[in-house]
Amino acid sequence: YDELFANDASRLDDPAKVRLLLRKLGMSEHERYTSYILPKTAKFFSFADTVAKLTSLFGTAESVISRRYRCLQIMKQPLEDYVTYACRINKACVEFELPKLSEEQFKCLVFVCGLKSEKDAEIRTRLLCRIEERADITLELISEECQRLLNIWHDAAMIEEQVAAVQALDSKPKFPRKQFKSGPAGDRAKSGRSGPDTACWLCGGMHYARDCSFKAHECTDCGLVGHKEGYCRSAEKVRKKYVSTKVVKVNTCSVEDRRKYVPVVMNRTSVRLQLDTGSDITIISTGTWRSIGSPPMSTTSVVAKTATGKPLGIDGEFWCEMVVGGRKSSGLVRVTSQPLNLLGSDIIDSFGLWSVPLDTICHLVETSTTTTTNVDALKAEFPHLFSGELGLCVKTKVKLELKPEKSPVFRPKRPVAYAMYQAVDEELDRLERCNIISPVDFSEWAAPIVVVRKASGAVRICGDYSTGLNDALQPNQYPLPLPQDIFASLASCT
């Protein structure tokens, strides 16, 4: 609409252009923009500033390198006609910005696209940043940058210190010995002669085993000769029993309340797929495949795995035309025997849904039907209250008094968006059928209307009487009761 604002709307001032532009936004886009410019409002920005902010908020965030790489990867789909394929090629080539691409830039693009190995990931990222920053980049500079990065990594590895670590092993004796006071041999060691580092394994004294006085002693515990009681080789070790207690905490939550589902039309049949950006492919169950007419399948070309790494059985795949959010395109769908209906990233790319707000294409599915059941029961119990007819108040009659010095105020209508014309006409016809309004040929008083869209999609029409009628009315001076007076009057009620 650039030419429309530049030529047809040239006589409008900046605030009028801003209001006209914002009326063209949808509800979700308008709410997103007003939240983006808080704490200011739209009237504080000029038309040029508004266009710049809308462009930064809703414009494409894809880099030129990404668009050019995507253009080079375009392939014709099996069910795509040649005219549609030519249109995609033409659009992608225009986004490629071929006149702005120099020979050196094309060489750099081919160079980076060839770095597909995992070990080149960091170099590839740095080169993409360098290409994005400099328009005069050349293949020679790219190769020098790669060599410079390799030299830096080599120098960093050379400077890094290698910390030597020693792992010590703590050895415990197989049979623990009790400690006793040393005998005569131990006394000789205390008198200045060097003794053993450990106690004797026959009696526990601080002397060598060859000098032990219990070598000829008969043990009363096991009946063998050669050691003291309590130092039997065949004695069973006393083992400590440990009880391992494992506490398991289970949190149960309703995960289905937060799932997002997208209505998709396949083979002229509406189905509901769960939005799963972590899935690389789009999968439907066998039951869903039968519900859309059982289109012919071919042998699958992929090996799918679940999130746990286990293989997922794929029965086949087929191409079909799909409609998502009013957009029509073709995509490859896989069929599995598992109860899965997932909208994967392949279809999200095909429809370009990454930049679209989720609330515009997804419907939150509620697992509880209690609210719906209660509403249906109330409608059945009180049908006259939920009918489409107008209610009638017979308790009182409203009377409005005009100020004597006030003259009639006539305000012209406000423009309504073209997309709202039909809904506004239908609501006016309904109000006329209910005798809420009546058509007139002439009136001295007139006030514009305000059209508000409801959550259900219908519109509400309100009269804006602040344009002149409110100031012309006599104020009602009837004293309103205080809360204390109301409570006092209800004190004796049962």
C-alpha cells in the first residue's frame, strides 16, 4: 500500500495516515504492536516512524545468506505443477538479490556452503558473521580468516598448562587385627632398636612375625597352631549391613492442557495435528489415514526414531495437498501404527509458519468438558433467558432531560474497515428486527458508532454519545445510597 498512502492519501495528515494504517491490522497484530510501543501510544509516532516500527516487528528476520542458500536448494515437488514451480523459482530469485551479488560474494557463499562437517561448525559460524558484516568480502580474506582461526586455536592449546594428577590408592588389610600391647620383642624395639612398621599378624604385637612367641600357641577358637585367639585366618569378617532407601517422588500433571493443535485440511478432510517443532517429519496415525480416504502410499524413505532413540515403525508415506490457516500447499506425510498425529518442521517450513503467531493457527484443546456440560444444562433449564429475543424491563422507565440552552449536535459517521462491512450490516439488521433501533430519514441529532469485535467473532455496535449528547443532558442528582445504608436495610432479612 505504499503508492496508496503516497498518492491517494497524500492530502491526509500524519495522524490520519497512522489511524488508517493501524485499522488495516488484525486483532492479534494490533495487540502485539501496542504492547511493543508501551508505555507510549500510537498517536505519539509519525507515519514514517510507525512504518519503521511495524517493519522491524513484522518484517522478515531472515538474513540474505539464508535466502540465497534456500534459493539454491529449491527442488520441484512430485505433485507440483510447472507453473507453481516457476512462481516459486521467480520469487526465490528476486529474494536472492542477484544484481547486488558480486563475483567474490558468490565465491564466499559457495565456500561456506561446502563446510558441512561438524568440526567446521565454529569456523562456519565465524565466517557467516564476517560475510554479514562486510560487503566487500573476498575469497582470499575468507581463507586468511580460516588460517588465522586455526593458528589461534593452536597457540591456545600450546599455552594451556597440563596439570599432573596422581591417583592414590588406599589399601585396607583383608583381615583387621586388634591392637594389643607389645611383648618382650616390642619392649626391645622401644629400647632403641628399630622395629617393624606394622603389627604382627599372628598376635598384634609390634614385632616381626618370625620373633612372635605365639608361633607354637594353639588357638582355642579354631584349634590351629601358630597364632593368638582373635587372629584366625578362617575367621569370617564381620560385615556391616547397609540398608539402601530410595525415595521416589512422582508429580502428576495434565500435560494435555498445554498442547497446541493445528487444524489441517487433508484430501478435503479436516484433521487436527499436534504442533511439534521438535519433529523433523509430519506423521499421522493409521486411523487418521483411513479417515481422509486412505490415499495410496509408497515405501518410506526415512528411518524414524522416537525421543528415547527407539525406532518408530513407518507404514508408508504419501504426498497430498494441505490447507493450513488459509494457505494451500503440498507436503509429504508419513503413516504409523502408533497413535501419533504430529505437524513437523517440514510442513512448518513449507507453509512459512515460523513467523506467524501461534494463536492465529493453533487451538488450545481443553481436556475437561465440565464447563460445556454446565452451560448446556443451564440453556435447557432456562430456554427463555438464552433465546435470541430482546429482554424487556418493566420495573421502571428511563427519561432523559435536555438542557434548555443546548442546540442539537449532529456528528458524521466514522469510516469502517471494508472487512467489517458485512458483519456491521448484519448486526444493524438484527437490532432493527429486535426493535432496538429504527430507520429514520432525517434527524437533528446524530452520533457515530463504535464497532467492537467480541471473543466469539461477532461484533458489538455502541453509540459514542460523548461527542455531544452527554454534555447536552441534565445531570441526574438523585442521591445514591451508601453501602452502609444497603447493609442496614438487609440486616433483618433471612
